[in-house]
Amino acid sequence: MPPSPPHSSLDRREFLTAASAAALLAAAPASRALAEPRKPKPNRPRNLIMLVADGMSTGSLQVANIHARHTLGRNLHMYDMLADPSITTSLVNTDCANSLVTDSAAAASCWGCGHRVNNGVLCYTPEHRSPEPIFVRAKRHAGKAIGLVSTTFIQDATPAAFAVNAPKRSMYRAVVDQYVDYKIDLIVGGGGRECSDEQLAQDPSITVQRTKTAFLKAMGTPGRHAALLADWHMRYEIDRTDAEPSLAEMSRATIHHLANTREAFCIMIEGARVDHAAHGNDAAALVHDMLAFDDAVRVALDYAKDDPETLVIVTTDHANANPGIARYGSYDRYLANLASAKHSFEWVFEHFRALPTTGRTPDAFADLFQRAINAELSTVERTMLNRTLDNRPADAFEEADNTTCVMGAIAANHFGVAFNSPNHTSDPVISLALGPGADLLPRVSHLTDTHDLIQRLFDLPPVT
Ligand SMILES: [Zn+2]
């Protein structure tokens, strides 16, 4: 039986959900659902695997699924999960204390401490309180081993808000100090240039790896590990070489490491660059990172099949840039173009900056851009590109009047995928949960409900 803490906010929500469901059923015709036996009461989970595709709009899910069907001949695993009646689906609102549009720090803080906080802080309330983050409580009060895995720098907001209190998300040194102090068992991602071996050596039980080979070799060896596998962000999947592990490789290695070396664990795995690709209006980078994230979801599902005491949550922290297929008619040509893209926009900027100063011309930029999207630019497209490179207005919406958005709009002519801005949006997002207690996640929820669910199912003390 799951615990029933007297002050859990889920109690009231469950009541409301039940009342709403009763009202709907009273109005609805008799259905198959009425004849189905009630699900047995869930047991409490021992492990948590929480997978976060940062900044994944529902449009990103749809575009990536259409791309997956075109290139792989199948749906995303996440898409199939939506249709699985044994998996709980929730429509999640993401507003924070001071904004309808939420940044990753405030969003992950909702998971970390169950409170709406202001944008830009890590588990730090508007009243200047620092509630103990959820993974710290899981370690201290329930003895769970803790892992944080990300494709961006490990000091970034999403991993940090599971284990850190800070009034500013940019306090990277303080973030690592708290990872060390709170004895996080496993830290894997980028950010190596802002994290010295000396800082991590404040706890001599931490072993540091800085290559894929060393990281994979260390997994399975008991002890605390910090794998810093890139100076800052890890590569977009579309640009990744074998020198860096894929998110699925990182997930497989870390989940099995924790499962084989510890009694029970909680791990957060972030596909961070889904968010970056959406900010950059880069459809090709987006679908490749979405598929890489989906491969990591498969790893978690396979693990949970063998270890059913595992709660798996697949979700995101907020919508971003709302990509969507936005042209009528046959899509074969657009899907073929999208599948043929070679590199990210980030690759274009990197290679442009690497040119000698005299070579950094608008034509050189356009040539690199053409190589990345594997398409020839029209005269009009070159004119628009030149305008933005020359800092002249190229979009009437001031938020979108920048080079990457203009590149995204040009790419939309070839890929058929358009974005609404470079910014996060207030759109609700999707959360999927399976395993013991997953069906207690409200069908319409807020990010803070996921905190409350974890707190309740793992019998953690409430934040004060
Ligand atoms: Zn973002």
C-alpha cells in the first residue's frame, strides 16, 4: 500500500479527480471502461528513473514522431506509450511563481521542492527559503543512491534543481560544491571546463572520468563517480562522433551501475539539447536529439521490465518554440529534406568562427549553412540571411528577429517545420508515468504534482 501522509496535497487532488471523473461518467454513456475491473492498489516503488527531454513541446513530439516513421518505419517509443492504457498520461501546466513562461531552473525547482519559485533560481522560494531538494531527501531519508545525467553541463539548472539550493542558477561553483557535500553518487554530462578535479576532490571518494572510455570502464565499479565528458554542452546528436557516448549509452551504463552497486536508486536523465535545438529553431538538430532521447527511454523501459519496482517518469519541464509542420499538402519532399540534413546550426557557427577573419563573409556563412541543411538557398533566402547577418531587421516579431530564427525560417522552406519564436512558451506539456503508484499522477497536473507524487511514493518528509 502506498503511504497516505495526512497533509499530502495529492489527497485533495485525488478527491477532486475522483469527483470530476464521477461527474463525467454520470454524463457519459456506458463504456467499456466501466466494465473493466479496478486496478489493484499500487505498491511503493524502490527505484526512480526520471527522463526529461528539456523544452519538449508537444509539437516537438509530433514532428519527431513523423520523422521517426519516415526514417525508421515506426513510432517513437514515447508515442506508443501515449496509447498504452497501463501508462498514465498527464497534461502538465508549467507556470512558475512570477511568470507564465517558465525557465528550466524554476521548472526543475517545482520537481525539486514542490513549490512554484521565480525564474532563475534553484529550489529557492520567493520568501527566501531553501527547501531540501527531492534527491537530497531521497538519499538522506530513504537511503537511495542518486544519479544525475545530462547532455549539457552538469552544473545546469535541470540536474541542479534536484539536489541544490541557490538564489541564482548561474552559481556553477556552488552547484558542484553541493553535489559534493550532498554526496550525489553519480554525475555524468558536460561542463568539464568549470569543474576541476580539485573541486571534486573535496570528497576523496569521488572518482573523475573525462573520456567516454574511462566513464564506461568505471561504471560497475562501486563508489562515487563524476564523468565530465565535454567542456560544456555535449554535441548535438546530429553532429556527435563516437568520441562521445549517446544518451542511450549513458543511460544504460548509469542505470545498470546504480542497480548493480546499490540497493536502490533515483536517477534523472536529461536530453538537454532538445531544448537548445528548439531555442535555435533548428528542426534537424531537434529531431535527431528527440530520437536519441527516445532511445534512452527504451533503455529505461527495458530496465523496468526486469525490475518492476521501478517508477519511470518520461516528461519535460516546459514547452519551447512550439515547432510544427506548417505547410499543406504532400509531405514526402519535406520529410526527405529533413532526413537528409547533415549538421546543426551550431556546427555552422563553429565552422564560421574557425575561418580566418578575412574569410568570414556572408557568402561563406551561406555556404556552410547550405552544407548543414543540405539544400541550396534561393536568392530571396540569401537576401534574408544577409539582412540578419548585417544586423538589419529580418522579422517583425522582435523576439524572433535574430540570425538563428531567420535560419530556422529559411530551413522551414525546405523542411516544412516552422517555429513560433526562440523562446519557451506557456503551452502545457506531456508527462508519462509507469510502475508502482504511477496512476496517482493527476491526468491534468502541474510540475509540482510530480514532486508530490515522488515524495509520497518514496515516503519522503515534506518540505517545510
Ligand atoms: Zn531553454
